Amino acid sequence: MAVESAWYWIRHGPTNSRALNGWTDIAADLSDTATLDWLRSRIPEVAVVVASDLKRASATANAIAGNRIRLPDTKFLREFNFGEWEGKTPEQIALSHPEESHAFWNDPTQSSPPGGESWHALSERVSGFVDALIERHPGRIMVAVSHFGTIMTQAHRAANADNSGLLSRSVQNLSLTRLTHRNGTWTLHEFSSLP
């Protein structure tokens, strides 16, 4: 018998930083209470909430979880590891690593930041964790609070999209992306929605 799992992906609150803060642990600005209220209203009360272990995602998850089941935070839902580019702005990176920067932003499937993580490595990390949660919680509604790159891996997985130009799309802070999984097939229903 087919079992459907629903996934609500939420990007953490804004950090007020223009730098690449992949694994850098900085706080989120959660002062937009209207959007947090909207997110809480969109998430079913029976949902299970999980988050990246970086505090900007963990704090956002705590702000919207309410009385829902809250799983432990996990490193598997972290953002890209940007390696040597952590804490630098795109402009600084373009100056210090012009060729690598151009290659990564144009097609991250073929390159990675120096000492950092490729698109494929990120996708494998996140997809492996998601698949394991589906096995442990069949048919549940899952809420995952994480990061731009993390959410993009799953949106592209569901849309079965060509990854070229994938980083040109936008996943807004505190936005909702909704997917379902049924019989091994993913479907993208809603992408980066805001109130």
C-alpha cells in the first residue's frame, strides 16, 4: 500500500549578513513575528519538526514548533560547507578566487569552494538523511528548518530539474517550500512561498 509523506521546508530567519555563512554559526533575526505566525498557521499541528544544528535554523524551528513533536537538531541539514569562502562576501571571493567563483556560481555541480563541499556532496548528505527519516516516520508530516542550499537540493530532487543555473533561483528567509513523497516519487507543490 502506498504511503505519502509531506515535507514542509522552511528557510531560517534572516541573519543580516551578506557573507557566505555556510557552517558559520550565526544567529537569526526573528523579529518578523507576523511571518512566524503565518508559518505556524500553515504547518499542521500533527507535524514533526527537525532543524539544522546551526543556531539560526534551530532558533527558527523553536519559534514555530509550538506543541509539535521536536526532533533533535542535526548536522545533516546544514548549509553548504563553503570551506575557505566561509565568512566572505561574494565580491571578496570574486576578487580572491575569480575562476573558482565563476565556475561555482555558474554550475556548482561541476565545482566546489576550496576546502568546501560540492552540490553533489550536499545533495547526498541531505537526501540520505531525508530518506532515513521517511523510513523511521512513514506517512508523517515533516517540517525541516534549514538553509538555502539544503532546500534547493530537495526542491530540485522533487522537480527532477536540470541543476544548471540552480543557484540563480531564490529561497527567501522564512519561506515555505512544500513537497510530497509517494512510492519513491517526489512532487514539488509550493516553492519559496511567503505571506
